[in-house]
Amino acid sequence: IDGLIIGTARRGIFWHFVASKRKGMITMKTQRNIRLDLEEVKDFVEAASRCSFDIDIFYNRYVVDAKSILGVYGLDLTKTLTVSYNGYDPHFEEVLTELAVA
């Protein structure tokens, strides 16, 4: 199966399982919806920067590296943002839970 996407949603978390027959691997991509205000951006970027995996944050067609404070400030912080990542870090998960949109 190439490019199969199976998704489940629970408490503002959306998981994508992408299977690739050619590569022989399955990866999990997690997406979470959050709201940030100006004071929370610094804490969010610091938590993202501690993670060893890639983290993107996006709204509509604008996608930025979540480890870039200027990139995150460049997004429309009045809107719900989506964080997408392929790893697990307990501290980062805690920060996302505090910022999560129901």
C-alpha cells in the first residue's frame, strides 16, 4: 500500500498513519490544533526547540518551522493553528495540551 492515510481524532489530536510499500515502513504524523497568544509563543518555541524531530506549525497555506520564533510570530495568532510532528517528547506534549483547542 503506497500513501495510505488512516486518521483518528481524539481530544484535538489527529493521527495520520502513512504506509509506504516501497520503503517498507510506517510513519506516524500527529497533528494538534492550538491557540497561541504573544506571551505563549516564546514558551512554545522553546519546547519545540528541545525536540529532536521536525515540527511544523501552519495556518491555511502558511507553513513554518515551529522552532523559529520569527516564523511563528509571522503567523496569524488570532486563528487556530495546526502543529504537525513525527515524534514524541513528554514536555512538548504537555505544552501542546495546555494550548490545545477542544
